[in-house]
Amino acid sequence: MPSTPTLQVVREGATCPACTRPLEDAVTTTCGHICQLCLLLPSQMGAQPSGRILLCPLYQEEKQSEAPMAPVPLGPLEETYCKEHGEKIYFFCEKDAEFLCVFCRESPSHQAHTVGFLDEAIQPYRDRLRSRLEALIVERDEIENIKYQEDQKLQVLLAKIENKKQQIEAAFERLEQDLKEQRCLLLARLRELEKQIWKEKNEYITKVSEEVAQLGAQVTELEEKCQQPASELLQDVRVNQSRCEIKTVVRTKTISHELVKKIRDLHRKTLALPEMMRTFSENLAHHLETDSEVITLDPQTASQSLVLSKDRKSVRYTRQRRNLRGSPLRFDGLPAVLGSPGFSSGSHRWQVEVQLGDGGGCVVGVAGEQVRKKGDMGLSAKEGVWAVIFSHQQCWASTFPGTDLPQGDIPRAVGVALDYEAGQVTLLDAQTQAPIFTFTASFSGKVFPFFGVWKKGSCLTLKSKPGSQWAL
């Protein structure tokens, strides 16, 4: 068996851990011990030999239930061999976390430590790794499941976006087609009017030309008569007098009354066309750039004199004050309620239907988050309220001081548009689109939709979706 310098040193100074004699013709078993003289044959242990398999006497009692261990001749020193003793590594010290050969294991430095075979020592680590692996697999599967669900959500959203794109394309194509049809219709009517004008013009020119020719002939004849001698002229004086009489000429109108009426009617219809197109374009841009909010009424702020619907979309006045739990957010000096959510940026709009009882009134607008809710409160911009008050007796804006507005019919629906950055609150009649009043302010903090209503029979109802029929 070939020897190496390291192995030679080991053999010269080493003894067998079983018989304590110097090592001779040493071999190693799977337990890590090296010797040959004291290794036991299976026949010595009462077993029938099946080949020359040697057992280590140090571990025969511990490993009696296991299969016999065949000696393995020492091979070339590799990474699995002890660098100090040249022995194959079979043990692991759990305390020092070191790999040990048989000599390292028997050394005093590891006698009191927990030392086990590599396969046994590695098992807890394998178990921990396997446990961690299983946890990671579960976590990976959960993440993949979440990823799949989110991918599904994104696919749904993308499908909705694609569908919306198709709807928009179809809507604009229909609009473009309608505009083309109206354009062709208007141009066709104009061409028809143009033909009629040319026709009546030609007829007029023909008639006038005939009249001019007739008058020209008469003028020439009379000029010739004027040149005749007196005796000839007097001979036919009666005829000449008849020819000289001035006849009333009935003037033919250039264009008929019916054609003039058609031209005027079409002119009135097309006169407002540029303004209509500009308004449509501006309204469309405003509609797309403005957030349409879903506003609800906040029950925590509602006065005890107000009753809110279950869906928090409607509020009505009641004479009997309800017994509600006290709240610092609740109005107690004014039958008012705030809307939700509040806004601290952006453009927002909402719409409310108005129904007033006999002698009743309402207030619609916005209020700052610091508006006073307890005791007597004033409805003014100074108090943090930008709103319009409607009643059968008067209508005024809550500027400071207040601004009286022209008294007219109470609007059936009021639109409110808030532009936070521009500091503007605009109210208008949602049905006629007539502006009611525009506030200019400098907002700080949140502002909330603000509503108030009084007298029995008075009610305000928020529209579920602000309609496109009203615009600024």
C-alpha cells in the first residue's frame, strides 16, 4: 500500500486505540479506527464468516445490531481526511462545529463534547433544512397563488380597459358619423338654396331684360317722334299722347319671399353652430378632467332635527328633535349635515335635488373642516361656509357680507363644482345650466360638501351619479 509522508508520521507515532500497541499494517474501518491485529472476525462473535470482514472491537457492542463494517484501506489524503492526522473524517463535534477523525475524537479537547457520526450529526441539520424548505415551498406557493390572483385581476382590468377603449372608439365614430351626416345635410340644404337663388336670379334677369328692351323700344320710338315736323306730329296727336303717358312699372322682386324665409331660417340654425361646437368641446374636456364623486351624508355630523335615509343619500327636516348620542362633530345650532368624503385637492362635483316645504329653505355648498358646529353659527365665508341659501322669500350667497341673488323659481336640482387649487366653488341650476353664484376663496385643510334644510316637508337628495346634462 503506498505511503505518503503524512501517513508515515501517523504510523510511527500512533497506537491502536483498542490494543494500545503500535500500528502495523493499519487499515481503517467505517468507524474511523485503524489497526489490523485486534480486529475481530465475525466467527469470533459467533457469526458465520462470509468473506474476510473485520469488526472494530471498540464499537462492536454499540453496533452489534448493524451490518458488519468492512475495513477500508487508507487512500490518498483528500478534503475528507484530517489534515492533522491523515485519517478519514467520520465524526462531528456539535459544540465546536468541527470535523473529527478517530484521533481527534479521542483527544482530550473533545472528550467532554457531544460527538456523533457525520450521518447522525447531519440529520438534525437536514431536518431543519427540510423544514425550512417545506416552509419556503409553502411560502412560494402562496406567493405564486397571490401572483396568479393579482394577474387575474390585472387581466380583468386590462380587459375592461380594452373594452372601454372600444366603446370610446365606437362612441367617437358614431359622433363623427353623425357630424358628417349633419354636415352633409346642411351643405345639401345650402346647395339647394344656392340653386334656387341662381334660378330666381336668372328668371329675374330675364324678366328685367325684357322690360328694359320694351322700354328701350318705346324710348327710341318717342325720340323719333320728337324729331318729326310739327305738322306730322300734330296729325297723330292722340296716338302720341297715349304713347307718352307714363305707365306704372310693376317691379319683379329679385328673390321670392319664400326663398328669403328659407335662407333666414337656415341662417338662424347655423348661427349658433360654432358656439354649440365650442361648448360641447369645452364640456367634454371639463367632464373628462373633473372627478365625479359619489357623495354620501355623514350621520355623525347630522343635526338632531334631520333624518337621513338608510343609503345616506337623502335628508329631510323633522320638527321632533331626535335623541342622538352627543358628538363633537354634530351640528346642534343649525339643521345641517356634512357630506363625505372631504377634499384637500383636485376638482370635484356633485348634484342635489331640492324639495322645499311651505315656508321651508335649504343651503347647498361646501364648508371647511374647522367650521363651528356648536351654538349659533353664521352662514358666511368668514365662518368657513361657501354656500347659497334658497327659500321662497329670498336667495343669497354666504359671502361676507352676504350677497342677495335675483329671486326666481327654486331650482329643482343644484350642481356644485369645487376646484380646490383654483379656490373656486360654483353653484348652478343643474337643469337649465344657468350659473347661480361663484365663490372665490383660499382653502386650507379639507373642505366638505355642506347641506342644510328646515321646515317640515323640506328635503334634499343627492344624485347617485352626477349627470352629464349639467356642465360649467
